[in-house]
Amino acid sequence: MLQTIFRATVITLFLTAVAVADEPLFSGPQVGEALRPFEAIAAFGDTATINAIDGTNDSPILVVFVHQITRPSVGLMRLLMEFAASKEPSGLTSRLVFLTDDVTETTAFLKRARHALPRSATPLISTDGIEGPGAYGLNRKVTLTVLVGSKGVVTANFALVQPSVQADATKIGHEIIKVLGGTEAPTLQQMGYKEPRMAMNRTGQQPEQEAIYREKMVPVIRKDATKEEVISAATDVEDFAAKNRWFRQRVYQASRLITEGPRLKEYGTSEAQAYLKKWAKEFTPNEDEPAEKE
């Protein structure tokens, strides 16, 4: 029974992830485009309308648009804003902007949830409704739109449907470091992240680990992927698996169940299916290496 439940869970996760990844989503100005002025009000204190990025044209900047308030989105935006605050002495400015159709209700909610918000940021609420500033072309299908910029121009754009501290924070942190003149990507610990105590899901993985797993596996099993794209994505999987035992065993579990089942041909191209067969054999845990719980 447990094996049947696990098999059904794996298949559901794969099919759901493929559906989400069928088309790339874009949100906000892209790299090289201008960060245009837009109006917002402060969630706390003075409610006068302001130009949200006034005075930031000459400085590096982080702008986080919150389309949906969820546990993962709050976790990521808290970490990003606290990290941004630590970089203020280096010249970084930051803006946290909530999008809503009901400013009054959102203001009341943010006041109630103030303890859960970044202590170092003054939340802003866009006056342009749930769509956000018209000139920004924000996408309602995403949960967070994160922009990094310098001298009034976007240098990095992250349109996140399923925000994840583990999968997204250091990538964004690296872009912040680059606009400040650095080169090295920060670790989660350097960004101020503290590992929470989290319950396991039915696949035996922590939610953040499962998000990383989906992020790396989906490009491999996309039905429209070219041979070169599959090879590149599979190489990334193997490189990450070589450094992370939990990930290697997670890929082994899924690959074994899929290749032993009747639905192998539903997973990507023939090249992807060949990799799944390969991992079902090569990633088998060693005798002295206990398998992750299923």
C-alpha cells in the first residue's frame, strides 16, 4: 500500500510540474529595460502617495513585487529584504511592494501580520491594483516578481511561480552581489538563513528539497525539449546528485518507479527516458548507504 501511494505521488508531481513548465512565464521589465517610476503608499504610517523608486536611479536596487501572500513567498521575501538591509552600507536600496485590488483590506492584513514581515523593510502597496504598474507588465500568474537593477536599468529578473528559499535565494543574492561589484554567490547562511524544523511530506522529503527536485527534473522530462536541452538538464541533475545524497536517492526512487511502471513513455523524449533508466541503475544506494525513507 505504501509503495502504491508513493508511486501515485511521484507520478502526480511529475505530471503537475510538466504542466506548469510547458511555457516560460515572464513578469516585469526584462534585463536591459528601464525601471520606471510608479506610485505606491506605505502600509504603515503616512498614507500619502509616493514615487516608489524616487531617488534610486543612481544606486543598485532590489524590488520585490508580491502578487500572492503564501508561506513560501513570505519566507523568501523576508530573507531577501533582510539580506538587502545588510547591504545598505554598500549602497543597495530595496523596495517591497504588495499588489492588491483592495488597499484597505491589504493594509489591515499587513498590520496584523507585521511580526511576520521583514523588520528592515517598509512595505509598500501599489496604487495600480492587482496588475501593478502598467508600464511594468507584471504577470498575475506568478507569486513573486523579483527585480535587481542598477542605474535605473534591470540587471536580473526572476518571475517565481513557486518561490523557494533553497532554490531561488542564492541566485537572487548572487545578482545583488554583482550589482554591488562582487562576483561570488553568497551561501544561504551568509544571507542570514537559518534551517527551520519542517515536517516531511509523503515522499519523505522536506518541502524545500522537493521544490529543488522538481526544478531540476522538469527540464529533463519536458516533451518539447531538444536533445541538447535534455543533455544539459541531465548533466545538471547528475552534478547536483554527486554533491547531495538526498537528491541522488530522490532521483533514484522516482526513476526506478517510473521505469518499472507502464507509463515510462509519458516522461519526455527518448533521451529523457534513457536517462531515467540510467539513473534507476547508477543511483542505486550502496549497501552501506541507507536509502531515504519512502
